[in-house]
Amino acid sequence: MSRFKKILDVTGLAAQRFVAHDGWAIASHIALSMLTSLFPFLILLAALAGLIGSKPLADEAGTLIFDAVPREVAKPIVGEVHRLLTEQRGGVLTLGALLALYFSSSGVESLRVGLNRAYGIREMRPWWLTRLESIGYVVCGAFAMLAFALLVVLGPLIWRQLVFVAPGLEPLALTVAIGRIGVTAFLIALVLVIAHKFVAAGRRPVLSVLPGIAVTLCLWFLAGLGFGFYLDRFSNAYASTYGGLATAMIFLVFLYWLAAMFLFGGEVNGTVIAARRQRLQARMRARQAEAAQVTVNPLP
């Protein structure tokens, strides 16, 4: 019962911190930044895939981005992504890729702002240094997506070859599919660890950011199920309200809720870290008081 009460206390304090740090407003900023950064990032993917001589790989990577998104949300967007990544652009693509390095980094910068507030830390580095760091994260993320897409493309080929050589492996196809989902979840968790540990100012041990990451992943999973269920039955509500903008609004609202849950995970970590710091300070004060008492009243 004591552990359950602690969880409730941490949840309540994290919710208060979320509101006090303007979490809803920052979440809308993150959602809009992510939406405006998405297509520049995809242009960068296409440019990098062209450099290594495999443009279809960019299309596969773009599709993978939406694998973790509910089908009802992703379906209208995937078609535009496919058109963007398979369109021939010539020299414009190179210019677009250079511009994408800057504009797509805005998404990382928005995450930095939200996490710094959640952890109660002020960014002391100059703006150009943090922007360069964000651009570095974007480039690394693009190469990681291409590498993951390559594994996804080669995976089924390798599996079919293994089944051909050893037919007894065929019943394990379901296990392999579940393993693929597990790898995707692991990559998402890894991105969250990088964001909490390195994107925000200061440095934190990995163990100290795991509670908020676990909360974020659980909330994202529930949000995906709930949002998909809602759109499957009440999709006309958005169409009747936003008309032709319904597709964009659905995706933006989904990003908004994901951003809010991401920030709440940061607030959970901030609450736990602050409580731990207070306990350490209380112990230090107690030890100092004991030492002062011994000095004033030395033992005979």
C-alpha cells in the first residue's frame, strides 16, 4: 500500500509540475514543430538514400516511421510520404536537403525546450551550438532510419532463405513477427533515452530517466489504441468539423497528445530526481547537525 501511495504522490506532483511548466502550451509547440519538421526530414532521407544509391530504401524508411502510428492516423499521410520520397527532384533535392538540415532540427529544439522545463534546468549553451547539436541528431537519425529500413528489407529475404534451408523453422514465423515489433519498441525506447539523457541540458544517469520513459511508452501504447478506436468509429466528427483539413488535423491532434505524454514522462523524472535530491540534502543537514552537536558537546 505504501508503494501504491508513493506512485500516486509522484503522479500528482508530476501533473502539478506539468501544468506549472505550461505543459499543454509546450506540447502544442512540439506537435507543430514535429509536423513541420517531418517532410523536411523525409527530403533529407531521400537525399541520403540517393547518395548511397538506393532511393527505394528512403521510401521503406518513410513507411517505417508510421508503423508505430495507428492505421487510421497514418493511412492518409503514408500516400503523401510515398509520393514525396519517390518523386524525381534533380538539383532541387540537394537544396531541399540542405534546408532540411536546419528546418527538421526545429523538432529536436522543441523537445529540448520541453525537457529543460520538465527537469527545471536552464540552457546555458549558445543557441548556435544547440542548433548544431540538433542538426547532428537529425543526421544520425536519418542514417539510423536508413539502416533500420535496410534490415527490414533484408530480414524477410533472409527468413525465406532460412525456411528454405530448414523448413522446420516455418512455425516460428509468428515469433519472428513479434520479435520485429519488439525491436521497433526497443528503438523507440532508445530514442527516448537519448532525448532525456543528452538533448536536455545537463547530464543524468540512465537509471534516473527510466521511470519517465516507461510511463511515456505505456501512455503512448494506450493512446494509440484509444485514438485508433475513436477514429474507427467517430472519424466523421473530424471531417464534419475541419472539412478538407481533417487529415492534417487528425495527425496534428495525435502528435499533440504524444507530445503531452512525452512531457509528462519528463515531469515524472523531474519529480523523482527532485525528491531524491531533497532526501540527500536532508541527510547531509542531519549529519552536519550531528557533527555540530559533537563539536559543541564533546564526549568526556
